[in-house]
Amino acid sequence: MEIASFVENTYRLFETFNKPLHSTDIKHCEECREHNDEVNGASRRDLSPEQIGTVCWGISSFLTPEAMGYYIPRLIELAVTGENDKEGTPYMCSFVNQIGLNSDSKQFELLSKEQRQAVRSSLVILKANHIEMLTQHCWDNEIEAAINQWST
């Protein structure tokens, strides 16, 4: 499947998630409030690499299950299309680390079997189309582990 078609199908698949009032648990800590403020005004298609952050300071680890369901199509899109994060590092590295290697996280508890399959498919696309970039950034072993995690 062509990447553009895959991305559009992914957005449709996740239309069941509405934009939550808060994207993070704002009562948890200052960092959660900052991440919430960073993304809360953005629609899923408009979420920018600047709002997503970096592997060290990114929203993926802080999103509530509802927010993850809402924003994950955009995260998938940025990963499979080879976009960079705000520091110029390929976002796919953060995606593998924060999403790919955490399939059993509470953040993904609301995803249906079909939606989980879409996440797995995005990882397969990354491996097929971007293995050189993943290898360059030392994520070549982790991509296989991530694919295996999302297979269950």
C-alpha cells in the first residue's frame, strides 16, 4: 500500500476518538501541564513536530489513553513519512522508542484490535522503507522488537 493511502486509512480508522479536553493528566505534575499546554490547541492533523518534542522531551509518554487515540494517526504519519522532530532528528526514532516498544502501556488500552494492527503496520513500513535511517540512529534492532510487541 502506498504510504499516503496508509496514512489516510489510519486517520479514518482512528476517527472514533474525539479530541479530549486535556491531553495529559494536568493534575499529575508541572511537566504534564506543560505538555498539555503545548498540544491542547492543536487538532490531530495540525500537531507539529515542534509540539511533539524530542526523544528526551516529548508528548508521547504523557498522553492520556484518549489523547493517544486522538493523536496517534498524526504520530504515525510523521514517523512513516520520515519527518524530523524539532531538533532535526528523525521522529521515527522517538516513535519506535515511545510507542513501538510500549505496546502494553496503559496509553494504548482503548485501541481496538484493528487500531493496534495499524500501529504494527506503521512499524513494518518503517522497517521496510527507513531501515537505513533507523540503523544510522541505532534503532535497527529495536524496530524488530517493536513489530513483535505489536503482533500480540
